[in-house]
Amino acid sequence: MISFRPRAAVLCLYEAARLFLITGAFAHSQAGAATSFPILPLLTPGALFFLMSLFWLLDAPGHRAYGPLFLTGKALGVITAAIWILLADDRVAREFADGAERLVASGVSLFLIPGDILSAWLALGIMRRQAGG
């Protein structure tokens, strides 16, 4: 019998929303399929966070080993997004054609930092609960 795991459910929902948001923002900012293909593989590792959270939702004890990898990936994501926000200059801003795309890029970055911190906290709670029994 599968028991309901609220932390894992919230984590899985966030990771699904995160994946859709990042992919949608990326697709919106690209001019065409020819320019988006070389960069699209850079987005696919984000799908692993969704899969890890889905596995925790379905069978947390069986997939407990994913915890350190998940937390490391989230820490790298937060650090990378924070550095991007701090170091983005006019050259980066000019890569986005209009104000709407700049707003999308900033919104995605500002959504990801607190969201990834929250997901790391939820993952840590899942790991602690599994360690406790």
C-alpha cells in the first residue's frame, strides 16, 4: 500500500512546474527550431529533478540514495542563478529582443532561486524522515 507523502507530493508538483516554466521560457526566447536545438540539451538535466521527486513520491525508501545528488544539484542551481543575476550586464540583456523576454528571463531566475531553496528543504525533510524510520 502506498501512503500519501505530502512533502514528496509538493516537491513533485514544484519540479513539474519548474520544468514546464524553464522549457516554456526557453522556447519563447528562441527565434526558431534551428537555433534552439543546440541549447535544448542543456535543459534536459532539469528533467532529472522531476524524476527524482516522482520516484520519492512513489517509493521514498527505495530511492533514498538520490538525496545527496538532488541537494547538490539544487545548490549548484541556486548558485548559478544567483551569479547570473549578479553578473548579467547590458550585453546579456541585449540578447533578449524585447522587454517581455527580459521580464520572462528575470522572472524565471527569481522564481528558481527561492523555489530551489524550498525544494532542497523539502528534500532534506524527506531524507530525514527516511533516516528516522
